[in-house]
Amino acid sequence: MVNTLRKDLKIIYDIINRNEVVLDVGCGEGILLSYLSEHKNVDCRGIEINQKGVNKCVEKGLAVIQGDANIDLKDYPDNFFTTAVLSQTIQAMISPDLVINNLVRISRRAIISFPNFGYWKIRRDLMLSGQMPQSKILPYNWFDSPNIHLCTIKDFEIFCEDNQIRIQKKILINSRSDVFLPVFFGNFFAYQAIFSIIKDY
């Protein structure tokens, strides 16, 4: 059932239309791609750096290659995909600026989700303990974390403005995994965020 998807993946699934051509960057074991292929007749492709994840995808019959988004996205032609997805991975990228700019180049739109480092509990824990905070969505110690470029919702919005990228949709999720619509202080109360973006030529 689609309802068994992780909350941000369920939202991304709902945003994507039938019969699209989708690239899932950092697709893991292909959970989102499987649902899109089975239920929405989406032409699914994936890129995953971990060989074990690639193997799992191939076992499911998914068109997934091993690759590094920091390097390999430049090889895709412009507007080849209708949607490119990067879910809970941007903070682990070596060059997130290059990755985001490539995503909006190779697809008509990109959907990006990430944990919000501006969330109030993260601010509180950092202030009170003086140590890098940990949570369900950011569970690592500072020394073994794959997350090397943490950002806030405000950081992401400024990046988009500076790079002529238009935000089509912004979806905020609280710590209970509920979508909410704060009138003010979304950067303060959102646990994670999902953005649908396009290149503003």
C-alpha cells in the first residue's frame, strides 16, 4: 500500500503525475520508484552510490545505475526528465549547489526534501547542550555523520533566489510527520521540508 511509504516519499508520490519520466537521485533500494512504476505507470530511472542498493533495485526490475550525483548528473541532457527527485540526501552531497543546479537543468522540475536544521528543538538542543544535536532524522554524531551540508528552510530559499530557481511549492512537515501551514515562522516549526522547484530562465 502507498500509505506505508515514509511521509515525505508519500507526499512526493502524490505530487508526481501519471506517465512521467522520473529520475530518483539517491534512490536507495528503490522504494519510491517501485510505487511510481506500479501505481502511476511512471518511466522510472534511478542513481544510487551504494552498490547494495543498486543490486536491490535491479532485483526489482528497476532501471538504476551506480553513480555519484556530485559527478554524474552533468552527463544527463537538458530537460530529459519531467521530474528529478532528491529525498533526504542533499545534506550528504559534497557539492549541493552543483547537484541542485544540475537537477533543474536535466528535469522540468526537481522535488527536494531535507531535514530542517532551523527546527526549534535543534536550536534549543544546540544552545542548551553546546553539542551538535541528534534526532530521528539526524541521528549521527558529528564525527560519523554523512551529513556535511546541513541547511535550514531559509538557507534553501535564499539559495534558490540567488540561483534564479523558482519555488513552485513548499510543503512543511512537523515532528509528528503531519503537513502543516504556519502563517509565520515555518523555518522555526518545520521538522523537514519538501520543495518543488524549476529553473527560472
